[in-house]
Amino acid sequence: MTKPIEEAYTLAKQKYAAIGVDTDAVLEKLSQIKVSLQCWQGDDVLGFMFPDQALTGGISVSGNYPGKATTPAQLRADLDKALSLIPGNHKVNLHAIYVDTDEKIDLDQIEPKHYEKWVQWAKEKGLGLDFNPTCFSHPKSTDGTLSSNDPETQAFWIEHVKRSRKVAAYFGEELNQTCVNNIWIPDGYKDNPIDKMSPRVRLRDALDQCLEEKFDDAHMLDAVEGKLFGIGAESFTTGSNDFYLSYALTRDILWTIDAGHFHPTEDVSDKFTAFLPFGKGLMLHVSRPIRWDSDHVVILDEATTRIGETLVRNDLLDKTFIGMDFFDATINRVAAMVIGARSTLKSLLLGMLSPIETLKDAESTGDFTTRLAVTEEMKSYPFGAVWEFYCQQQNVPAGTEWLTEVKDYEQKILTERK
Ligand code: RNT
Ligand code: ZN
């Protein structure tokens, strides 16, 4: 523990204590939160099943920064590096295409054994895992997946999702914690369709088939992720947000809210308390939308801060699985993971470092003056001192020192990759 960080923390602790915030308790609470690190930031969403297949589905990665992972072992090494620079104990989010096997298989053939090495690694590192069926970047995904009007194509994707759920349940069982199986599909139309009903009815029925098998909630939970639009599907997205909100509520499964999948002026965090009085729980894809892109690296901007604050102030952490979703190949990919995860955690810490009870009291008695004055003052409280102390406590670099480690890793490992 370096002295300046400790001293700064002692002062910060006193300042927060004066307004009724116990920073030690806050850090204890923060250390319980798991963020799911999306593996696909490490290799531009290519995976190891069909690495030569271009990324499709209306999502896109810009850039060709050197050193992307091209094998599962490389990706795990990169994740290890990233996780060593993120305070706390977390999860890794896999997509089905990240198999680790010599067998040549297609997506309708995946089995738990094809992911055994990931589980072994997760056990060694004390990590949790989440999972996603991959319904894109495949020859059969060009004209719709679960909502396809071609019965054979639709059956292929139903089989894939069914098998994904088994893999997810296997992860949960082996790692003794819930694995979220998040379903997102790219189906939609570039131009205005005439029939907007049939594709959604087909999607509903296909999902119902996928979900027939029951699993223990303690091991696996299903989640469905909607979207506003994608590149090439600008006019109609079959799995829209309203569609999945309705689906998640009526099937009692999780709703995934991706922070990049809404109209730009919508407050994503406001949706949590609209859903949770009725719904089973939420999965979040913390992300950052910019114009047409929904997947920039997460930073501590106002939207992210509101996400953290809303989860904390409303006690939603028990019902919410926090994951991230972005992919950027213009910067060091390991650094991207670290930046996104640290910023996500900072948003939660900021949420915790406010006098929530005082603010709620002020609000309930109509003292909105206090509410506004205090929340504004909190913005210049010594949050950074608490964050740095937390990093040291968790044995990870406090400030920009983590970047030195990533640069070193880049030089020794990443630049050696072709
Ligand atoms: C796409 C969705 C989805 C994907 C990942 C790779 O718009 O956000 O979550 O980004 O599954
Ligand atoms: Zn997403």
C-alpha cells in the first residue's frame, strides 16, 4: 500500500463519513459485484469456429490494431492480463463461436465438451462464465435466423439455441454460479416490410421451442436482447426492444438491456425500474452508442454514471447481471477491456458514494432543493481517492500505471503475433 494513496483515502473517508457514507462498507459492497467481460473484444468478434467468416449481422468492428487473439489460448492470456488490471472478481462472457476443440463442428452441433477448456480455466482463476448463442456471421444467417420463413433455416437456429442453453447450464453447474444465456439475433429488413407480424410470431414460437427444456435457475438463466436497428436492418428489427420486453415478461426470463440499443435521447437506466416491478431480472450490456454504432468502449460518461447510480440507489444489484458489450480494434484490445470494466465499476462506486438515505428523505419530504444541491456537490467529492485505494486493496494498479503493464504486454506478447 503506497502512503499517498492511503493518506488520501483517510481524508476522503472522513469527508464521506461527515455526510453519512461509510467508505469501507462501500468498498466491501463493490468487491461483491461481478462484471462480465465480453471475450469478443479480444478478437474483433471472429471466434474460433469459422475464423475466416466475415462479421455479419449488422454489427461492425473498425480498426486493425496489431495483436488480436487468434487462438483460445491467446484469448485467455489476454483476458488474464485484462482481469489482472481490473479490481474485483469477475466473469467472462463467451459466444458459441469461441469453441476450444480440434473437432470441425457447426453451430447446431455444439456440446459442453467443446468448451471444457474454458471451464477448466475459469475454475483455475475463480471466474464465472456467461454464454451467447451466435446467430450471425454464418452462411445460414443471411436471411433471418430464428424468425426465418425457411423452416430448415429456422430449425438450424432453434437447435443452436437449444444447445447453447445446455452449454450455459453446464457452465453454471461446473462453476457453481448462474450463467446467463443471452439470445440476440440480427433478423430484420433494410426497407419497410409489408408484413410486420409474421416474422415476430415466428420468432415468438421459435423462442418458445428453444426454451422448452427446463434448467435450474441457480445454474442457467435465459435472457433476450432487443435492438433498435442494425446496419442493413434500418427499417425493421424483428427482435425489437418492445418485442423482447413483452417476451421476457410473459416467459419470466431476463431482459437484456444493451445501452447502445435505444434512441439516443432515451435514458437507458430509467428502464430498469420500469421492468423490475414485473420482471424476473435484467442482464445489462453496458456499452456506448455513438451515432450509428452501439458498441464503443465504455467510458465514465453521464449515461454510464446513471446506470451505476440507478442500480445502487434502487437496490437492483441482486436482480441485475452486469455485462459489457463493445468491440474496438483501433486501440489495444486488452486496454479496451480494462478501460471499459474500470469505468463500469467506477459508475457503481460513484453510485455508492452518495448519501442515499439523506437524499431519499429529502425527496420524500419534498425538499428538492437539498436533493439537487447535494447531488451536485457530490460530483466534486474525492471519489478518485476512494477508487485508488480500492485498486490497491484489490492488488491492481491504481492510476494510469495499468497502462504501463498493457504496453509491456503489447511489446512482449501482442507484437509477436502475426
Ligand atoms: C448486437 C448485440 C449483441 C452483440 C454481441 C456480440 O447488437 O449487442 O449483444 O454485440 O452478442
Ligand atoms: Zn449487446
